[in-house]
Amino acid sequence: MHPRLLKTFLTVARTRNVTRAAAEVNLAQSSVSDQIQALEAELGANLFTRSRQGLELTPAGEALKPYAEQLLSLGDEARAAIDATRSETAGSLSIGALETIASARLPEWLADFRAAHPDMDIRLKIAGSGELRRKLGEGEIDVAFCFDRPGAGEADERLARRVVAAEPLVLIAPPGENRTDVGLKELAEKRFVATGTGCVYRAMVDRAFAEAGLDGPRLAAEVGSIDAIAGMVAAGAGLGVVPRLAVAAALDRGEVAEIAWPGLVRSAELVMIWRRRRVQPPALKRLLAAVGENFAAVRPADVRPRHAVSFLS
């Protein structure tokens, strides 16, 4: 079973669609179909069946899936073991990060890391939290920086994690003059601009309200990025709850105002996640050793906000 066929099989299993799978593995649809047929011929069993929801794994496909994942993982570990025998100054490192973290946390730190390891090839990929974990699981990236999402389900035993900073959550609103604090019960009556359900930022807000025994926030809009949240809040569409680093520039420019978030969840853990392996690639080992105080929070969560706020209904 060639690794290329197994990777295509797993991509089709996840996307449940040949067209989407072809786009991800950079192949023509016909090539994806040919690879699946070749794997089925080799194994003597059909791996997929069609349904109204898309392609579904057959019992044979379900049986193959964990072995395909393990075989690809072993291939990665074998390459890592070979890399470990080479010069410690060489190697490549593929890093994934949320856009917010990539722009606000990583540039200066990565520049210093790159200066310390000039022979290392470093690549940075931007994606959402779910996509980063998928890329890690499939070996597309070596390490990911994202915000943790407690209560999101069972932890993936294939992945290790390390908390590298606690970023304060802030409540942002259009700048005003007559309020400096507010309770969650009052906030439950306000309109919020938030990311979509399933996003780590949205999960932070929903969890904070749930831990206070309140229904989720009333939505003014769902948007796809923190920059869009800051822009809509600045324009008066509603309030927003985000990690402070995500809106530090907007706060510095006075485009939005800030007060401390009154919920039980006061900060978001910025975590580094990587795959567990028998042998870690040398480049990743050096990165794990280098992460330190440069990931400190923008400022302590209990610092008073700089602007008072006039809240919208």
C-alpha cells in the first residue's frame, strides 16, 4: 500500500467527496478515483459507498482507516529518525498558526529563532483551529499555535500540547464615556458580533455565558475574522469578546474601547500542539526547546481598561 494511495484514501474519507479531496491533494478528480480504485483492487474490497450525504466508508474502509493513519505516521517517524542522524544545524520546520497569532505573536519570535538557526528552512501556514489539528494529524505541519478550546470533546491522543501563554479576554465596544464595567446578566441583553459556531473564539464566549448560567449571547452578526469583528464593533453593530492580542492594534488606534470581561473565563490559553512521535525531527526539538517568555501575554488580565464604554442595546 503506497503512502500516496493511503493519503488520498484518508482525504476522501474525511471530505466524503472526490472533488474536494482532489483539490486538497492537488490531483485531478480522475486521478483520485484511479488511486482509490487501485487501493481497492490491491485490498480486494470496496472502501466507499455513495449516499445522499456523500461518500461513506464501507466496513472495509472503516477497518483500513486507523491502519492507514498509523502507516503514514510511521513513515513520518522514519524520516524523522533519518533526519536525526544528520547535522543538527540543518532541517525544515512547517509551522501552522491562527491568523491572529501569526500576525501578533510569531513574527518577532520567529525572526529571533531563524537568526539562531540560519540553516533551517521555516514555513508558516495560516489556518483555523480545526484545520490546524487536521494538518497536524496528517503530517502536513510539524507544530501548531492556536487557542485551546476546553470542553471541545475527547483529546486527540496523537497530539501533545504545551500552554505557552494566557491571553486576557476583553470586551470591546465603540468608544464612549459613561460606563466602565458591566455584569454578564446585562450583557446577555446586548447584541454581539461573533465568529461562527465551532470557531475557538466563539466557543470562548459561549462557554463564559454558560458558566454564568446564562443563555448564549444575542447575535448582531456572525463574521469570519477578528478584524471583521473589530470593524463592526467600531461601527456600532454590537459588542465583541476576543483575546486582547487580536485587537491590540485597534485599541491602540482608539477604534474600539475595552473593559475587562466579567465572566468566569478571563483568559484564553495560547497553546503549542505537535504530534507524539518515537523520534521528533531535530528542527522540531529545537523549536520546543526555544519556546519561552517571548510568548507572555500582552498585559495582565486584571489591568484596568483605558476607555470607558457606552453600551448599545
